[in-house]
Amino acid sequence: MYWLVVMIAFLILLVLCQFSLAWLKQRDVHVNRWIWGVAAFLIVIVPHLIWHQIPTVIDTGLYLLCAVFAVNFMIEQHSYIQAFNEKHS
């Protein structure tokens, strides 16, 4: 049961990331994929370096943002590789 909930949560995260990237591109906001990748780690590391005691609610929100940024990085990297392969094939 636990793994089913984890899988469904990941699928929901993936769908939300797809919609958020489409929404950003629709408004001509293009974020470099490496910004997503670096931000995924920094969004968690920097607050923990600044404050040693972070409330659980804020910490959970930071980890959720980390997951969103990491999935956005993977989606952008995949689309970059696909475009590169189409261009050079």
C-alpha cells in the first residue's frame, strides 16, 4: 500500500511539473535547465545553513520544491537531448 501511494504521488508530481513547464513556456519564460538543477539542491541546502531549526511545515515545503525543481530539470534535459538528436540525425 505504501509503494502505491508513493507511485501515485510521483505521478501527480510529474503531471504538475509538466503543466507548470507548459504554463511557463506559454508565457515565454524560459528557465535554463541547469538553473532548475542547481536550484533543486540550493532550495534545501541554503536555508539549512542559515537556520539550524526549521519548522517541519517549512522543511516539507522546501523538500517539495526540491522535488519539483529536480523533475523540471529532468524534463528539460530530456527535451534538450531529444532536440539535439533530431537536429543531428
